[in-house]
Amino acid sequence: MTANDKGSEPDVDELHAWCVELATGAAEIVRRGRGDRSAIGAVGTKSSDTDLVTDVDRATERWLRAQILQRRPSDTVLGEEAGTTVGRGGVRWLLDPIDGTVNFVLGLPLYAVSVAAEVAGEVVAGAVVNPVSGEVFHARRAGGAFLGDERLDGPRSVDLPAAVIATGFNYDRGMRTRQIDVAARLLPKIGDVRRLGTAALELCFLAAGRVDGYYEAGLHEWDHAAGALVAAEAGCVVSGLRGRAVSGVMVAAAGPELAAGLFALLEEYGADEVTG
Ligand code: IPD
């Protein structure tokens, strides 16, 4: 990787390559950190007593920020642990050093580094890397989605009553009570639900056909930016419901055949009305 011209128009192929390189490098830090009991032991809480952060989350984000600063020092960076550093460069980087921190702490092998690059309000490149499996999911806007070198083409063709839908629950206890009501109404209409604990990987798993759909309210941009691009580039419909764009209110995603039916149920049950 070479230093980039700070003032130039961002090259999307280069941003894509950098997302993969940054997420892969950060995943190695996370992988090593999992072996260091003292780092995992230093668990703190954030928005609620179940929203965890470790020294590994913080160290990994510091490394990512330092790498970006070297290459494109004027860009804006939004990271889960250190917030926003506003710059005047053409790119906004969205970083989740460990998506699935609770799984990381437990040693459940479903967590990932997520890195996305946004230009003019649109995520143009992203990578999600699982440090345990070594899987590298990545996508470039209008360039397809990949698991390593393998092109991803989204979930199987399945009817709603057989579909396996992933979802997640917010750290806020009031919100999760409303979310479980929605899930309870949805469950009899679908095949099954999965709660994997990592939005970034769940969206990538949708792209890879490991689940048939996904929805969640209350996510942050760093949770879904890269994964949503991977899912969209694999041919999935990724939406905020009721014609809205993806946001913290709702991220819903499914293959084109399932999307209309699933999204209609989610709208009927108010899956996008649980925040706040
Ligand atoms: C969390 C995970 C989880 C989702 C939460 C997120 P974090 O991210 O993506 O699956 O349900 O809403 O906050 O806190 O592990 O980075």
C-alpha cells in the first residue's frame, strides 16, 4: 500500500483494495488479542450493562485510524470506539473494530472487523473479515460481492414459510422488548430465526446464502455499512422499509424473491417502529 494523493478524487478500486487490506490487518490484531487473556479481561460497558468493549476493540480501532491517517490524512473517520474525526477529504471511513464484541468475549467464533468507505454519501467499498474463520467478505459498488475470490450471488430461492431469517436485538432493554414482540409475530410465518450477534457477518452470510433474510432496528452505521454493500452487491434488496433508505431505524435485506413478502410482514408488525 502506498500513500495516496490527499487532495485527489478517491479511486474506488483503490478504496476497495484498502478496505480489504485494512480489515484483514485489523483482523490479525483481533485474532492475536483473543489469545491475550488480560486484554479480553479488561471488559467495560458502554450504552448499557450488556454493551461490552474490550482493550482489543480500542487497540484495533487505533490501528485502523493510524493506517487511514497515513494514507488519506484529510478524510473523515467514524469508528465505534472513538467516534468521529471530521476531515475535509473525499472519503468517510466507517469502522467497526469488532462487530460482535459479546461473542468475542465469550469465545463464540462469530465476530468480525468491518471497514467501509463512503464517498458523497454512498458506501462504495467495504470489507468484513472474521478473524477466526479467516473469511474475507468484500464488495465494490457496481463491482460485485465476494468471499475471498468467490463471487457471491445471494440466498437460495425459498418461500417465506421455509425462510430462515436472521435478526438482532438492541442493547436497550425497552427496545429489545418491542423487538421480541415483532419477532414473536414473525416466527409463525417463517421457517425459523437466527440471532448470531454480529450484524456485519449476518449481512455477509445473507450474501453467501447462509441465511435467507435479515432485519434489525437500532444499528449504527459502522455495524451495517460494509455488510449492507456486500448483500446489495450479491443481488439482495437492502432497505429501510416503507420505501425508506437503510438507517439506524431499520436495515432489512433479502433476496429479490423473498423481499416483498418479508418486508410487508415487517411493516405490518412495525419492525421499524421500535427505536426511541
Ligand atoms: C452489535 C452486533 C449485534 C447487534 C447489535 C450491535 P457490536 O455490534 O452487530 O449483532 O444486534 O445491535 O450493536 O456492539 O458487537 O459492535
